[in-house]
Amino acid sequence: MPLSRRTLLGLAAGVPVSAALAACGSSGPSKSGGGATYWYLSGQPQEGVRAGAVDAFNKAHPKEHIKGTSFQNDAYKTKIKTAIGAGQAPTLIWGWGGGTLRTYVKAGQVEDLTSWFDEHSEVKRRLFPSSFDAATVDGKIYAMPCETVQPIILYYNRKVFDQVGVKPPKSWDDIMALVPKFNAKGIAPFSLGGQSRWTNMMWLEFLFDRIGGPEVFQAVIEGEKNAWSNPHAITALTKVQELVRAHGFIKGFSSITADSNADQALLYTGKAAMMLHGSWSYGIQQADGGDFVSSGALGYMTFPPVEGGKGDPSDTVGNPAQYLSISSKASAEQKKIAKEFFATGVLQDAEVKKWIDNGSVPIRLGTEKALAASKSADFLQFTYDIASKAKVFGQSWDQALSPTAAETLLDNIVKLFQLSISPQQFARNLNEVTGK
């Protein structure tokens, strides 16, 4: 499982990036004929951008049709795994790279794109260099980076903070001190779509990093024995349970889903004061929250340091990019269409503009002026700065790990947040699936 943490040091050179909840695919088996197939994630405003890119390609290539189908995030993860296992994958396999891509490669399910990128170096040159890390397995490229960069961000409702008369947290102790103040006013300190599991995971990703530095999870990635039992890991696991016990999250968080955007609504309606979520959340709040964003009520910051922690507060976690692979089971004609889409359909000007208009930072180079001219310029600059200044950009754990280990991780995270297992039990359960 040797997939290194994503470093975005190259961004310091002043290059914008992007990684999004993209997606690719379509209905039916890869050899279905009638063009290429492509599944992508549903949910506006992102779904419209994805569908628009496919429509634009189809109009420009009437003889090379791509059929797109959308799925909700969690449903997509299940369906794509089943389809690939059954030899019924869409032509274009959308994913987050990392550990899942590695399993596809080992099973011979995706095309080696290394020579294609060598022959089409202009395609590679227009994308952020670090976006290729999670697309690479054993030195070979198996996926096309696409969409936007998505660090995880701590959002807060400025109106609620003003109402309670408190300031945004500058440390973990500040977070814990804010919890009783919001609860006393009948406001949940944090919104959380806990039923979706990966939303809970974001808390651990930051706490592990802030307390122990990137080395703690890196040891997991490298398969070190008992890596989850690192004292810094146990401290992080303990702290998150302390937050749960202090009623830091909205009551009933375990039954709230992120796919429905119910967690976002809790923030912009003032029922919750804060929310840890991906940068894509900005566009959702902008689209669904009335004047919440335009009025300046939405505040945002990176996750604060933990007192005494070894981590660099500039480190971030999330999605350095999203990825499109080509099914090895696709026909020659379908593979040809997919590669043409890579060359002339991914992150073209119209798509780039839509991502920026939705409050996202695309991974295509040379978009600085467009970012600065956007109505979301402040947020885009904030996102860009996080990505460009991060010494380490950690890939989401459930993407960095193998699918089997990721499933065990997500199941145990739910138990951890429900206080049904201890930090030590969590560590033991995870050591069994990641240690060599």
C-alpha cells in the first residue's frame, strides 16, 4: 500500500489546482457499443458542470458519443465497485485515485496511460503537476486528473457567532470552550452528516495531523505494524470522543446524510454554528442558502492547531484532484473516444469557468485572472492559498487506503463517534487490516 501523502509544494510557484467530487461513468457494460459510457456524481451545482462537459464534447464530436449517468456519492462507490468486479464497468471510471486505483491496477481493470501522456505532453502540462501523484501506481500513470482541488475547510456562521458574542476558534481548546456556549443558546456547535461516515473521518484526518504530524498516517499507508496504536493516534481518537461526549455535534448526527445536503442546511439556517466539510460545500451553500453567502454570513478558516501538537498548521487534507481511468474491458473504439475526451473534453474553458463560478478552484494552470475576477474571489483565493501553502496535502483516508481497509475504517469511525468502541479498540481493529 505504498502511496505517499500528496505534497503540493509546487503550488508555491503560484499555480492553481483543482480536485473535486467529480465522477465518471454511464449505464451499462463497457462493451455495450454505441459510444463510450461515463458515470459521475449527482448533486448541483457540480452535476451540471459534469453533464455540461459531456454535452459540449458530444456536440463537438457527433460521431464519438459519450453517454453520461449520475449517481449519489455513496451509491456510486458501491455501484462502481460491483460493476468493475463483474466486468461491466463504464468506459470512463471516475474515482479519487490512491488506494482504490491501485487495486484496479493490480487486477488489470484499467488502462496504462503512461505512453499516451508521453505522446500528449500538452495535456499533462496544462494540469497541476501534483495532481498526478494519486494517478500514479509504481511509476506509471493510470488516470487523468480532472475537476478541482478540494481541501477540507472549517466553515462557520458569522451571524450565530455574533449572536452568541464569541470569536472563531484559534485552537482545539477554543473549540472545546465554544461547545457549551453554543449549546446554552440552543445552537448545535457543529453540523455533521454522520450517516455518511466519511464526514466523521475528516475530523480524524485533521486531528491526527495536528497532533502527530503527517508521519502518523504515513506509517499506516506504508503498512507499518500497529501504526494505528501510535500514542498520537490514540490522543486524536480520544479527543474526538471528548467532543462527542461534550455534545459538540448536532443531536441525531448519526442519522443525517451528506448526500441530502442536510448538514449544509443546518449551518446556513443557523441551527449549527460550525461545520467541517470540503471546499465543494461553498458552492452548495451559495446555491441553496439564499443570501447566506452573498451577505457575508459564511465564515471559513483552516483547521486550527492542537496545543502541544507536532503538526504544521499549514498542512491540509482532502482531495488533491479527481480522476478518470479507462476500463481495460472497453472496446478499442470506446478507448479512443475516452482518450479524445481527455485531450479535448476535460477542463476546457467553459467547464473551467463553471467551476470557478461555483466557487471551486480548477486544477488547470493559468486561471489566476479568472479566479480573481470571480464573485467568489475571496473564497477561491483562500482555497488556492491553502493548497499552495500546504507543506503536505493529505489524501482522504478512504481513498488513500485499499477499498477493504477503507470499509473497515469507515465502519469503525461510526462506532468511535457513537462511543461504542474505545480509541484502543479502534486502533486494534484497524491494525488488523493495514499492518503487514
